[in-house]
Amino acid sequence: MLKLIKTLTRRQKRHILLFLDLCLIPLALVFTFGVQPEPDGPIQILADVLPILPYLLAIGAGLAVGLGIPQIQLNAYEGRALGKTGLFSVYMAVAAAILSWMFGVDLTVGQSVVFGVGFFMFSVISRMALYQIVMAVYRRDIPRCRVLIYGAGTTGTQLASALRSHEGIDPVAFVDDNTALQGVLIAGLPVYTPAKIQQIARERSVRRVLLAIPSLSQPKQAQIARRLQKMGLEVQSLPSFAQLVGEEPLVDKLTPVRPATFLGRAPAVTSLGKSCDSYADRTVLISGAGGSIGSELSRQIVGCRPSRLVLYELSEFALFNIDQELRPLATELGVELVSVLGSVTDPRQVRQVLRENAVQVIIHAAAYKHVSLVEANPIAGLANNVLGTQTLAREAEAINVERFVLVSSDKAVRPASVMGASKRLAELVVQDLAARSSGTIFSMVRFGNVLGSSGSVVPLFQEQISRGGPVTVTDPEVCRFFMTVREAVHLVLLAGATAKGGEVFVLDMGEEVSIARLARQIIESAGYSVRDADNPDGDIEIEFTGLRQGEKLHEELTLSGERVTTSHPKIFCAREDGLSEIEVASAIRGLREAIASGDEGAALAVVDRWVEGRDPADQSTLKSEA
């Protein structure tokens, strides 16, 4: 039976429902004459109205199709569907009265009304009966997970409605702390007190409880979850019942809070406005387009409607993802999307890409940015971050690109890490070209950590919490500047559009955020408590691992501390000296020789010589100075 139901097409199902409605018309007529005393009997009277029956069936078929009655799925037959059926019944009653008058059939107004009421009643009953039959077939042939819904409010009732259409899930009841709801039926399910959960689970073979109480604080939800788990029940939190529609598995943990929640201030994101003019109708190239910053740059640039957007990316997987995401939107907006798989350290490819696509604006976000990885692989980090920037910037100047914007980092200021030093050297390269270039406008934008980006602390902490902890923090005193990726990219584009040449733009990151405090907030937002000396029975422990090589307790945004305001309150200019053309050439030459020979010591010596404030001292020194 189930196999037969599944083989039916949508069109066949509509035809079946239409046929059912037409069969109800003569049945409603029999009902009409059967409930009223007539001397000739209902069958004789029905024979008298046979002349109008074909016309009534034809009108019924037209009305049903016109109102979309057969298109209404059985599991969606409620509310508006009942209203449509009521309207259909009214029209049928009016049609019966008009036809009886035209054909001279003895059908009174009262009988027409009874006919309409009977037709409505039979339509509703037939749909409900058919739905129960189909569901019974599904329940018999498909194993279903019987669940109990904790929370009979709006979310719970919406969840119950969504689960009714799910082949593998069967809601059996609600439980709710609200005594006013206990003992009543909501969405066809009884509501019980939470005290009866264990009894209900035993009697009705329930093994899973779905928490549908998003208004309750996360810690309280966690307490309920732990209590239910002690009863041997599987507990799942449902902040969004949409996750239950389809074949995806139910969530088995609390939904992670968005990283922007922990920013501690409102993100500074407004419309790009006239700044979009610097990117509109131009060919824009974004290096590192598949990364956290690069992908958001790509999304926001597409909205400015460039004539062509070139996505330059080293990672095939990352390039594929951003290409798949942006291509439909780019097509809709009339933007030509070009995806290039390659490295900015390849001069031949860079030159070819820039010339073939007639690139006019470059936003350089390609970089190795993870401090510990670059610290362990300094040759690769310096080659990509410094020589890659020099190659791309030099080729940009050669073809007279309009604008070149380097995305930099706060770790470039008095860097303790190789990654930070590489970003500072990249800035010096761009500063030198800006001082000598008469065509291309070179600028740099420096900012701190981006919340939610790959490798940032928020998703890392959330992953550690999902594993049961501990959450690892390097030092109790470590602090960082944070900004959302959307906010950072928005300000980068604004700064790049207003640049005149040679600026080191610094974004206002707000106040420093304590990483230890951030870890505590993330633990508590997930519904758990911190286990420490004051709370030995807590859920998740914060473990301090010590600063890693290349890390500092505090980051800075400028070398001199001087910041000049701009037209935007969140964008400043730093007054910083660069190197001369000869000094930059010497640094690049020494770096190329060290990288070519694979000499890490020589490469780091070049960095230590030319990067102002470079402090590769051990972390104990850093900590004592802080």
C-alpha cells in the first residue's frame, strides 16, 4: 500500500482528490433529502434532481480547480484550507439553487443551504479520514521516532505541525510548566505536567525529548536537559523547528551563539553609498577570495555591481565554494565572475591575470595568518605574505591599476611573531610603492581579530565546548581587539575608496576584550557553567596553557600611537614612517636569497633588521613587560 502511495505523482493525487470532491456532491444531495421529511422519499426526490446533477458536477469541478482545493495537501489541511472548503460549499449551494430554478426542480432555499452544509461536512470529514488512513499506512511500514515536546507555546505548536509531515518522527504529547495549559489539547496533542515525563516515556515508548522553549535562558535549558538525561532520555534543543523538516538528523546540542553576540558593541555597518562608485563598472580582483575576509569582500563587492570580479585563490576547495555561492547572484546583477586558481607569488601568472582581465582595482587579502603555523613555517609565511604582496603590487603598478588596497593586521605593530613581521614587511613594500607611484593609489587597512573567521577563538571555543571541554586560553591576562567580518570588510572598502595614496588606515576596534572573560561568556551562553575553584561542580573548565611562541598579551594598532581622523568615525590614519626605496629593495633581495636557499635563520635576520619594533623575545619577557 505504501509503495502504491509513493508511486503516485502529484498530478495523480490531485485527480484523486478532485474525484473525491465530485463523489461528495450526490452524497450531499442524498443527505439533504434524507434529513428532511418528504412524502416521496429521498431516492425519488434524488431522481427528480438528476437533470441538474451533470451540470452541478461540472460546476463543482470548475470551482474546485479554480479555488485550488485539490492542490491542498492532506497534511496542510487546516486554517486557510478550511476557509477555501467553506467558500466552495457556499458556491455549490448557490449553484444548486440556480440550477433548480432554471430546470424547474423543486429545491427550496432551505434545502440548498442544507446541501451546502452537508457538502462542507463531508469534505472535511473525508480529508481527515483520508489523512489518518495515509498516516496509518506510513506508521505501519516506516519505523518512527516517538518524541515528547517540552514546551507548548508558539514554538512547540509550530514544531508539532512541522513534525506531522515528517515521515520518521511522531510527536505524542506536550509537557509544559504552565499549569493553565496542562490537561488541554494543543495541535491535537495532550499537554502534561513535567512531573509525568518518566511515566509518559515508559507508557508511550518515548526515548527522545525536544526542548521547544527558546524564551527560557540557556542555563535553565541546560538544567532541564541534564535532568531529563538522568532519566535515560535523549534530549535535543530546538531553537529552530525548521531543522526537523527533511532528512537531516536532529540537532544533538544547543545551537552555537553567533560570534557577533560577544562583540560587546554594535557593529559599525552602514551603506557603502558613494564609495560603491570606486568599484562599480570596474574590474576588481580580490586575492585570497576564498578566505574569511576575502569571501566577505567578494560578497560586498558584488553588491557594488563591478563589470567583472576576479576571484584569485590558492585553495581549490575555498575557490569552488565562493564561486558556487556568488555565481547565481553575479549572473543576476550582470557581473562577470572569473575564478582563478593560483598563487600571488607566481609573477608570470599574476601578470597574465592582471593584463587579460584589465584589472582596475585590487584588494589584497591573500595571506597566511595563523600565528602558530607561520611561526613553525617561517619560509612559507614570508614568501607568501611578503614576496606575494611585492609581486602583486609591482605588477599592479606596471599596468597602472587604479587602486591597490592591502588588508593588514594589528599584529604588524611591533611584531613578536613571524606572521606579524611578514605583514609589516608587506606594509613597507606597499608604502614604498605608494611613495613612488604616479598612477596607482596604494593604501593599507590595519585591524585586529575577526570574530568567527577560520581559526578565531569563538568557533574554537564552541567546538571545545561541544566536546565537553576544557576550553583552552593561553593566559589569564591576554586581550585582543575584535570586529565582525562584515564590519571589517565594510570599513576596508570604505577606506580603500577614499584613499589618496600611501595611507595606513587603522580601524577603530573599540575596547580590548579579555579572552578569559570571552571564554566564560561563550560557556555560559551555551547553557553551561564554568568549573573553577569557586564552582567545583561546574560543567566546563577553562584551562590556561601559556602563551605560545610569537604571541603577545596585548596587541597594538599603531606604532606611534598617533591617529588622524577621517571622514568616517571608525576609520583613522596612522602617521608612520616607511623605508626608502633602497632599503626596501635590500630587504626584498635578502629575503629572496634566504628563501631560495631555505635558510630560516637568514630570513629571520632580514626581518629583525628591517621591521621596526620587532621583538622576538621569549614570552616571559613579554609578560613581565605587560
